[in-house]
Amino acid sequence: MKIENNIKKLREMRNHTQEVMAKKLSISQNAYCKIESGKTDLSFARLVQICQALEIDLFDLINFDGQKIPVNISNSQNGVPFAGGSNAFVQELQKLYEARIADLQKEIDRLHNLLEKTLAK
């Protein structure tokens, strides 16, 4: 599911209108509509704002399955600060994503080499 679909579905599950979300994000309703329709490239900072407005963390927004609404009991989850937290948390999250991307690239390279060896036989 695309992230804009996740945003829309979660907004609807929270019974928020586009206008309510726009006010929470300090943007126009038209600008918010463009977010849900995928016509706006979302910055990391904007995603964090959307998470705050929907009262979920970034991980839950990205991994939302369209069914069960994630629930945050407080501003932390399993000791991990809420996505709208400090800059240190945002930087740490970015490092984790970059490390994961690097690991996945290594795996792609390994599989590519294995495929080349197999095809060369």
C-alpha cells in the first residue's frame, strides 16, 4: 500500500476530515488533498508532522496494513520515542534506515553475483 493511501485510511479511521488534518499541519485543505492523492512529494519532516496529527509513529504509518489502526498509549512505544520526538531520534531513525538500505544493497549484490555464476555454467 502506498504511503498516501495509508495516510488517507488512517485519517478516515480516526474520523478526521481533510480540513481537520490540514489545520493540524498548518496547510490548506487543497494542499492536504494533494498529499493524499500522491501529487506532493513528502519530506521526512512532513511525514513526522502527519504522524503527530494521526497520533501514530512513523514505523506504524509506513507498515500500516489497512486493517487495524495502530494505537500509541503514550509518547513512547517499547522505550522508543514517538516519531515526532527529538532531532536525535530522527537522526537515529535515519541512520537505521540508511544502514538497512546498505545491508539490502549488499544482499542484492551478493545475489547478482550468484546469479551471474549460475548463468555462466
